[in-house]
Amino acid sequence: TGLGASAASAAAAADAPKHASTEAKRKGSESWALLLVALAFLVSTVANRIIFRIVLVPAGRFSHLLATTTNVVYLILFMARYKREQRSRSKHGATSSDLSFALRGRSAWLLSASGISQASVFAVMPFFASRLPGSMLPVMSQTAVPFSLILSILLLGRRYDLVQCLGTCIVLLGVAVCSYPKWASGSVVVAGSAISFVENALGLLGTYFFNSASLVLREKAMVRYKEENNGKEISGNLLNLVHSMWQAFALFLLWPFNFALLTSMAPGAYFSQAMVMGAQPVNAALIMLYWAVNVLYVMLTVTAISKLSSVAVLLIQAISTPVAALLFCLHLPMLPAEPFSWYLAFGLVVILTGFLLFEHKRLQGPAAKPATSTGPVKPLQRTFDLGSGVNEEQWSGDWFFVQMSDAQLGMLHCKDNDSTHVEELEMARLAVEKIKRLRPKFVIHTGDLADEFPSGSAEAKARGAVSERREAQLADAMQAFDGLGVPLVSCCGNHDIGDRPNESTIESYRSKFGDDYYSFWAGGSLCLVLNSMLWSSLEPDAERLFGKAGTVDLREAKALAAEQDRWLQEQLDKFGASEQVSAPPLLVFSHMTPFLHQPDEPKGYFNMAPGLRGRLLTAVQAALEKRGSRSKCHWFGGHLHRNAGGMFGDNVEVVVTSAVGTVLADRPDASKEERLNVSGIDFTRSRCAPDASGVRVVCVTREHGVVHRWFSLDSLPDTVDPAVDAARWLG
């Protein structure tokens, strides 16, 4: 067997150069294929703009008829693609629910409004476009950027950052620069006649407004379908087909408008002259070419989106505008060469700059995704990706996660100076066994894996903590949690970095678990994991509650806390400016929560001081208000080893989760203030058992929002259906 294996290895080694050569050729062929797709998409985009203006030379007088026949071509195309999709029963093929959605209810009104808006564009745009120089068409089309921005804010509830708003203004400036000579002169010469530039330019701008409205209304219909169908995408071919049907209906109704305003010919003369025009071989060929280029452009757009990166598609679309505009300065069939203008050249550069600024988020692209995580994750550079294979920044249906807190191996017997942690380890293993069956999107442990404090902390020195004991506790905890099968997210607690952390304890934590605070996305929600001990160690009562800290420790903690403050504000600003149409919740995780029961409760060992509490919660609420009235925040923590929680206003919920390890109990005679401190605990009633230790299951749903329930380990269900269980728990 050994000789056979050696021979096989030798053969593989000998063939390796051949395989490498074959692989290189394959990758080279793929690169050339992608380059050809990109070039074809660019050529079709430019050609579509050029041929549109050329066909208007003979057919401009019959703009409504041209729009109607072009719409018929689109109907045939989308019907064929829809039928093909049905036959192949592709993954995203249309279903009866798609049909019902597209043809009935409020969504049908959205599609009908979209189709009617597009019909007005089809009917009127050729009329105004035929009366303007060709170079102005791609330039004026860029006014769709500000129109889309305004309409998506009003109809989709999107938010745009300052860079995008600046880009929009620069695009408008570029359009003004390009067209300045024509605005100044007031008229242009088209086909040997002087025509008012201002009137026709304003008319063309109006069509771009309706075009933007059509696109936004169609997107709103798509978003509504996704919201109502648990994240499922509607068939794009069906959507385009129904949209084109409404467009055809509106174009039919607009025929009287055509004869009243767009042409002076009677209906009989209109159609007879149109037939004469179309009967000429050159004109017929030109119209057929126009339709063919339209169809090719649609097909190549779909191909480019599927084959190329979104950045490549975006850049090609951006480049096509100046290319098309400058080509009109050349001699083209049926069109005289337009005089070159430096206003045009400079304005195109300005438009391109503004367009790229407006799309700067898409140009940055998503962060590189790591391999799928099925165990403890180690965030770096203040973020990480769940590695699920889907875009976690977008809502994709109801989902759930599990929160654990305070496994704290070694706590149950710490008062007896007993180094064993058998009971806590048993609970950790039982939790893993139970959670594996649920398959949540992720599991988060909100602090305190081990009971022994880290070496280098004031607590370790005061308690005489044994580093070997801590390492054993951590090793057993991580070995238990390693078998979860889903991403395990960690949050640092006081037993991880000390009640009064310093650079040494935080660096020790980072070396094992990654960043001590960071963000990630899950199911459309921004998740913020915070280091609460950095803040609490600097509070006025810190010395009374946690003991005295050294001057160096305080200086280090203050600098680290200031860095976290700046980072947190940046994250909240980004959240507030997010463009998402829906309102997935903001999820915050920390070991210590702002409060336990009431926002106005006094400071204790287990909560934050009122000043810090108010500052953090007010900052969160400000971000929610920027995002929209429906936005909510749910702040999850632990530290208390009991369940608690309350509301701050009507949009911030604080949830305190009991331990998956040792569960504590209050002294029956403890006062409200004592229950906020260690003095209120009856340690003789501490328990670490399946009917006491537990976890929290948190469902994030479209209909019910965030709904959660704490389960002891012996009562944790085997399955969780977010939508069904959320409704049941609320009921």
C-alpha cells in the first residue's frame, strides 16, 4: 500500500504542471469571456442611445406609434422569458403567489402606476428627444439621479449620506455646464430648423422624472412582495411582463393625447404617412435595428449583472454617458456632426465625478467574506462576517439567534476555594447539545466564560487568582462551545478583562477571542458588540464598587474608552443614515446593561451609572429617529445571573439574561437598591442545574418584530419557527 501511495503521489506530482497549465488556460479563457461581456455591454449601452436618436430622424413625427410598437416588442420578449422560466421551473420562477401579488391588491396598483408612468415616458420622450441635439440626450438623462434620490426618500423611506447628496448636486452642475451654451442661446438648430431649446429640454426633464417614478414604484412593489413573502424574491420576468401590460394599456389610452398635442395630423393622415415612412427599406431596416438593439441591450444587461461584479456594471454605465455624448460630435448616419464644445467635455467630467460620488457605497463593495464559521469567531478590525453565503445586510426573512451569558466555569464553588467546575462544564455541554438541534443564525455569549480573573488585573492580584486554574476553565469552556455548528460570537465581561480593565487584560482577551468591541450584520440588522467594562471602570463609584485601580490602569482605560466612544458614534451615524427601506432592529450586546429594571434606577454593581446610561441610550435613540419612526433597538446583556429588563422610551428595550452557568438568587429581605448590588444576593441559593441554568431564544420577525423567551436547559424546545413561535410567545 505504501508503494502504491508513493507511486500515486509521484504520478500526481508529474501531472501537476499539466494540471496547472490547464487551470491557467481555463482561467484565461474565463477572463477573456468576461472581458467580451463587458465590452458587449458597453457597446450595446452606447449603441442603444445612438440608434434611438437616429431612428427619430424618420420616425420622430410618429413618436407615439414608435412607442406603442416598441412596447409590443417588450411584451413579446418578457412573455417569452416568463414562459421559459415557467418551463424550466428555475429556483426563482414565478408561482401562483407571484401572479396573485402582481395582479391584485395594493401591489397591483403599484405596478399599474409604474406602467402608466413609463407609458407617459414612451409616449412623450421621443417627441422632445427628436427636437434636441443628440449629445444632450445622455446628458439630460443624468437628471434621473436627483429625481431617483428624491422619490426613493419619499416612497421608499431611504436615507442618503452627505457624499451621495453632494454627488447629486455635482451631477446637476455637470448637466448645467454641458447645456449652458444652448440655454444661453435659447434655441438650437435641428434638421435645418431653429427650435426652442428651453421648452424641449424642460419637456425631456419631465419625462425623466416619470421614468424615475416608474422605477421607484416598481422597486416598491418588489420590496413589498419580499416583505409579505418571508424574504422570497418575485420573478423579475413576471414583474416586467405585468409592468409592460399596464404600459400597453396606458399607451392605448394616450392616443387621443397624441393627436391633441403631439401632432397636427389627423388620424388617417398620421397612419398613412407612418406606413409610407415604414415602407421605405432604409427606414424599415433602421426601425428593426432599433428594436434589435433594444432587445440586445436588455439581454446583455441581465448577462452583465449575473456575470460581472456590480462595480463593473456601474462603471460601464457611467462611462457610456460621455462616450455616447461625444460620439454625436462625429458624422453619424442621418445626423450631422455636432460642433465640439469644451463646455460639453468639462460638463461630462463633472457628471461622471458626481455620479461616482453618488454611487460611492456600491463602488466600495462588500467586505471580503471569510469561510463559513461553525464555531467561535475571532473578529478583527472591528468587524466580521457570519460567513452564511448570503448578504446579511439585507432582510431575507424571519430568523432567530440564541443568547447565552455567564457560563463562568468555576463560579459555583468559588466561595469554598474549590477549583472544580464540573457543574458549569456540564451545563455548557448540555446547552451546546440542545442548541445544535435548533440551528440558529448565530449564538452570542455575553461575557464571563471563566470565573478566575485574568492575570494582570487588580482582581486577580487581590484574590490571588491562579493563572493555571483560569486557563483550565477557559480551555474546557471553549472545547465545549466549539461543537455548536453555528457561529459563536463573544462579548467580554468583567471576569474576562477585569472590573477595571487595562491594556494588558484587554490585549490578553484580544489574543484569544479577537476584538473587545465590534459590529456585524445579521438578517438585515446591525449588531453592535460593546465592551461595557471600559465605561463602568471610569464611573464615579468605580472605586467603591470594584476596588482601587492604579494610575496607569485608569489612564489606559480612559484612552481605550474614548476610542470606543468614537467608534460607537460612527456606527450609530451609519445606522441612522442607512438606505434600507424596511426597519430591521438595531441589536446591541454588552455584558453590563444600562439598567436592570427602570431607566431611572440608581447605580449599582450590576448596572451602569445614570450619567453614562443616559448618554448611551440617548445616542441610540437619536440614531433610531434618523432611521425612521418604526426603528427599534434591543439591548441584550448578562452579568446579573438572573433575568431582568425594561424599556427606555417606546423604542429601546433592555434585556438582562440569566446564566447558562450558575444562577443566583436575591435575598428575600433585600431592598430594591441592594438587589442592584452584590449585597442583595443569597449565595446559599445559587444553583447550576438543567432546570435553573438556561439560554434566551430571540426571534426577529417581520410581523411581530423582536420577540424573545428565556428557557431553562431542560425546557428548551427541539425546534424554533421564528414566525410561529413569536406569535405563540406573544399570545
